[in-house]
Amino acid sequence: MVVFEKPGKENTEAVLRIAFERAKAMAAPAVVFPSGTGETADRAVKIAEALGYQGRLVAVRTVSKAALSGGNKMLPEKKKELEEKGVTVVSCAHALSAGERGISGKYHGVYPLELMAQTLRCFGQGMKVAFECAVMALDTDSVPYGVPVVSLGGSSYGVDTAVIITPAYSADILDVRIHEVLCKPGLYEEK
């Protein structure tokens, strides 16, 4: 396992190389990663091509945000461009918050998925994101059921964490299995 000094987007290139090298070696059917604007997806395409990875690239973005008045950080043109390059772009609600966050925000409670998300954050924000993106990709049939994939996560922008994970559908979220941590930040800093 590679441990980075600190979290953040400055680890993106190294994480993508580590992830695609391992994915190629294990013949993983997919590499899953967050990409809100498409920037990380662009970098993933270049590295996957350079390393000769032949599996599916799955960029996960969240559904349109209310704060953006129905808009999405990834512009429609960028989504189309990525899809033309063979990237599967997943758009769906966060697997570890979505509806629960709406309820807790209004009624000020804490609910099971939020506790699960916070527990994963104990390993770093990227671990929670990698876990969540893998589930979201499976929920949308973008990765095969019951097969390990490489999933990445990060802290705000870029990626700083990579794991080998067998996702489960969000309805069976307790069946997700993390097999190996490929890389992550060593020092988790609250923002």
C-alpha cells in the first residue's frame, strides 16, 4: 500500500497510475472514479491509454444539485465528449446520504447511512468516496455484479485513494467488501 503524506488533488496522477496498473494486472473489468467536472475523467482516459488498460472507465458524478438550480457541475458537452471516448458517466444520488441527508437536514437527526459514511471517513474522505462510487456504479449496472473492481475516491477535487472492492447494490450495502487498499493519504486533515 502506498501512503501519501497528505490528502488532496496533488496525488491524482500517482493514484491513477497505481489504480490502472493494478487493474490491468488483475484484469479488473472496471475502474471507477469520481469526476464532478470531468477533469479527473480526462486524466484517467490518458493514463488508461498510456498503460494499455482495456477495461471500462466509469466516471461517477452526482445528480444535479439543488444549489445549482437543477444544473450539474459536469457540462453536457463534457459528458458527451467523455462518452465518445468510451467513458461510462454515471449520474445518481449519493449512496451514503441522498434521502437521509434531506431528512436529517430538516429534522436534525442522524441516520444509519450517515453513520456508515462517517465511519468510512475515519480512513479518509477518499475511502468513503471510493466505497460510495463503487455502489453507485453497480446500482446503475455500470460494473458487473459480484466482481471486484478498482475504485477511487478523493477529498474535494482529484483523487487520493484507491481500493479493490466488490460493490453491492445500495439495497444490500452491508455486503460491500473492500479487499485491498492500494493507496491513501496517511494524515487526514479536517477542512
